[in-house]
Amino acid sequence: MKKETKKPMKKMAEKKMDKKKMDKKDKKDCKY
């Protein structure tokens, strides 16, 4: 049960990280 409650939080964090990575990629693409 504890693991299942932790998973959603990890997924949210991963989503945030992905968004940051995507934003950085977009900015890099714009520079070129």
C-alpha cells in the first residue's frame, strides 16, 4: 500500500522533469 501511494508522486515529479527537459529542448531548438 505504501509503495502505491508513493508511485503517483514519483510520476508527477517525472512529468515535471520531462516538462523541464522539453522546455530546455525547445529553447535550444529556437536558438539554432
